[in-house]
Amino acid sequence: MSEEFRKRWLDGNSGCGYPIAFVKVNDDTLPTEAAPGLTFRPSAQARPIWETWNLDPGWVSKERDRLSRYLEFGSDGAGNPICLERDRGSVWLLDHEDDFSAQFVNTSVTQLAESLLAYLGERNADVFRAAIQGIDSAAMADDAFWAFEANVIGAE
């Protein structure tokens, strides 16, 4: 998947202005930066939220327990962490301004990579929704990250 993804990303990225650099996340390849304002680093550097956010060591243990399943490996344009769920390998965005409430992104990193390709330069919300539905139907749930992004395509 890595070489195929790189080629497809390079083909679709022409003229979009994103840097051409990649990271390994689990066994998949992701760009270091991608629309909509996402950045990624290797999963080998993924850490628990309380480490990357330098939260007080006395942070409520109940909160640590709740968030211990997430390892941060990226962020969105607002600085919200993008995380891997340890047990399932699913991808979540945690809202740092709302007690790190979780928003589903994708079922796997592979599906995240495909979703990034589908989003790349897309200007038609219906085309994008159909693409995501085919890639990862759970990512089109009303409260999921990509469903929200589909609502802003073409609204700029």
C-alpha cells in the first residue's frame, strides 16, 4: 500500500501546495500534511494525551483512564489531537476545548489514507460523500469527522 499510496498522492497533489513528505503510521503511509488542515507524525512517536499536552501529573485518574486508549499521532488545524485507538486501530479526533471529547474519523489508518485522497481537491460534496461511503461507511455517520467536512465542501 505504501508505494501505491505515495504515487496516488503525488498524482492528486499537483497544484494543491502540500509538502511532499510522508510518515509511517502502523503499516500505512500518510502525508505529513493534508487537507483539511491535518498534520501527521509516525505512529512510533505516538504518545498518550497527557504526555503530549503536558497535563498536570495530578490530572484526575478517571480522565487518564478514559483517554488511555488513545495515542496521539497528529492534529487538525485547531490543534486538536488525532489519535489511534490502541485496541482497534481506529482513528479519532479529540476536542481539546471540550475535555478531549472524541469524534470518530475512520475505522483504520488505511481508510484514513483513502479518505484523504478522496478529499484532495474535491469541490463536490455529493461526490465526496459517495466516495467516503464506499471507503468507510462509519465515517459518514452524522457526528463523524468526514460527514462534517462534507458539509463544508463548496461552502467556501
